[in-house]
Amino acid sequence: MWILEKFVINGGKRLCGSVRISGAKNAAVAILPAILLTNEPCTIENLPEISDVTTIIRTLSILGAEVKVINKSTVRIDPRNVRSYTVSKEMAECMRASSYFLGALLGRMNNASVAPPGGCDFGVRPIDQHIKGFEALGAKVTIENGMVEARAERLSGSSIYLDVVSVGATINIMLAATRARGLTVIENAAREPHIVDLANFLNSMGANIMGAGTSIIKIRGVENLHGTTYSIIPDQIEAGTYMLAAAATMGDVTIENVTPKHLESIIAKLNEVGAKIEEFDEAVRVSMNTRPKRCNVKTMPHPGFPTDMQPQMATLLAIADGTSIITEGVWDSRFRYVDQLTLMGAQIKVDGKMAVITGVANLRPAPVKAVDLRAGAAMIIAGLMAEGTTEVTDILHIDRGYENIAEKLASLGADIKRAPIISDEVVLKEA
Ligand code: EPZ
């Protein structure tokens, strides 16, 4: 049975203590479909317990893979009986990463039929660069009856220059090229940590991928891949979210199980607003004891400041001393959450891809919505900052990407609870 839920937050408490970061969502949702490139079982460790991972695993199971849950963060997936190459609208529309089944199925059986991906609404989210890559490898791509159909006799390596730095296109082309004949070169590739993690995973299965983490990735196709056991990297964005929550509540939090190198741009901005940061081998400690200073932020592909941290940063800057400007450099429209934040007293004016934030002394509690995943995390941070009771609804967006967020925050001293929404207007999705 599905019941709609909300978070109820009694804000105004400092976050203190330590919190452990889970495996990276955006690595997990690429690595799980990549298992389709072998016929041998793979064991994946450090998977985050989030609904996007559940959706991908369910899709693999529908395609014919055998799934064995070893423990809450480890699964063993045996894809040898996968014969289907179709991912239905029902599965694909839950998330953006469903598009990775195009590259993975094309790589496995030269055939893929996948409904267009869903995911967070940031304006137009085209997949033209993915399609350009598949076509360069020799696939014919059409849209028929609302499905993206990709077919090839046999994929052959090619040189592909991406017109925009796209995480999804880079991953999809890597998936399709891993078993293609010959050499594929992706130029202007995305450099995010999850791209490196996918390359490491594929290489641990016998692939030959070089240059991941730089803007030129070379993939020499191999005939077959074998099974492997692989542990997913820590989630850069989950870590960044707790770092900003610590600063926003004038707290003192050690964020454990992180790769500090992946957090450099976030650390730089936290330093700029006056937070104190200590870096350890696999942890960072963030403390703050003054009102944040103003600063400007521009989101960019990695290693720039991540767009997936933009709403959380805007929330911190909402109480900064002075006026800050955030420029969104990746998505057309990623300020839909601003209306919610203004309900809590933030003073933010949006003009196209720019938000001008005039810092106020405090936010005040209000009922707000999680309009998408990271916007939802931002609403939680706002609720933690505002003294009084804030309710955040539409939290299924948050559950897509944050493992046990209420429990983790509560362990740091936050007063946050998950509660059912009881209302005549609630429509249960499934009874
Ligand atoms: C990934 O989305 C992430 N999702 C997003 O994280 C993240 O915001 C984004 O990368 C940017 O870092 C996953 O990894 C599952 P893109 P993706 O292709 O791959 C344009 C989160 O909160 N573009 O790098 O869909 C596009 O419109 C999520 O965890 C084209 O023009 O993003 C955008 O402006 C939300 N044509 C830019 O490139 C294409 O074919 C970057 O998009 C593809 C993209």
C-alpha cells in the first residue's frame, strides 16, 4: 500500500555529531544497467537505499535478470537470462537514468526499445547528444509509438564530439561502446565522479576504458565482459547537502565516508561564506559560528560547483549578510523551488538563469513542497533553519535520492519526523 507522507520539522536546532554518507545515486543508476553488458553475475556493494535504485533493479528484473538481495546495500544480479530489450513507459518515466538502458541494451544485444526518460523537471531535457553518439556507433535511432528504438547490425567505434557537456550522453555512449568493434573517442566528455566510477566498474569487468575524469575518454571495444564485485563511491551530493545543512544551522558536523576531492568546489564556497572546514582522508568536518557571508555561485559541469547543490546553496545564502547572485550554468530552469523558499521569508528574485538573493536575518516556518529532488533537500535545510514547525510535502522526490534522511538528520540533533498525510483529498496510488 502507498501512503503519501510529509516531513514535519521543528527547526532552530544546531546540527552536531557525525553522519555517514551512502553510495552515490548517480553512480548506482549507471552501474546497475551496465551489468547488462555481461552474462555473468555481478555483486554491487554500497548501494544507497533509495527509490531510484529500487526502480532500476525492478527494471532489470522485468528484463529477465535474477536479483538476489544480500543485505541492505548489496545486491547480486545475474543477467544471463535477459532476452527482452524493452523498457516500458511505466518504468522509464520514473527517472532520467532509465535512458541508460538504451546504451546498455544496445551494447548487449544491438537492440533497445526504451520509453523516453522522466526525472526532475528543469525545463527541456533533450537526449539528442545520446542519439548522436549511438548513430555515430552505427545504430539507427527512431521514435516509434512513443518509444525510442535503437538498432544496429553491429556497433563500431567512432569519434564523437559532444556539443554540450552531458553526463547522460557520456555514460550512454560509454555503455554502447564498451563492446563495440574498435576504438571510440568521446570528446568534450563530462568529468563527474560517477563517470569515473562507471569506467572503473566496466574496467573491473574486463573493459578497456581510458581517460574517464578528463574531457577525452577512449574506449577500446572488447568482445566480452565478465562478472565482478564492485563497491560504489560515496555520494558527493548527499555529502554536500549535509555540509550545507551543518553550516545553515550554525552546527558542527563530521561527514564520514566521503571522498574530499569530490567536494572541493563545495568546500571552496563554504570557506567563502565563513564556515570552518577540516579535511580528513575519508571525512570532512564543517562548523559555522557566524551568520554566513554573501557570495556568488555559478553552477558548471564538474569540477565546477554542481547544479545539484544549487537549491541547497540558495537556501544557505537566503540568510547571508548581503546580496548573493546564483547563476545556473547547466539547466534552463532550475529555480522552481524559489517560490517555496519565499513562502518562508526568503527574498529571491529570479531573472532567467540568475537568482538574486537578498539575505534576511531568519527564515520562518511554512508549509512547503519538494518540487524536485534537490529542491526537496533545500526545503528540509530551510525547515531546519526556521524556528517553529515546517511541513514539507511531495517528499517522494526526496526519497528518490536520499537514504534515510530524517533518521540521519535526527541523529545529528534535528527534530524531523516522517508523518502520513491524512486528508480526504489524498489519492492513494495503489491500495
Ligand atoms: C545528470 O543528468 C544527473 N542525473 C543530474 O542529477 C544532474 O543535474 C546533471 O547530470 C548535471 O550534472 C543523473 O546522473 C541520473 P546532462 P543528465 O545530460 O545526465 C543538456 C540529481 O539531482 N543536454 O549532463 O540528464 C541538458 O539539457 C539529478 O541527482 C542536451 O542538450 O544531465 C542540460 O542543459 C537531477 N542534450 C545539460 O546538457 C543532451 O542530449 C546537462 O545535462 C543531453 C543533455
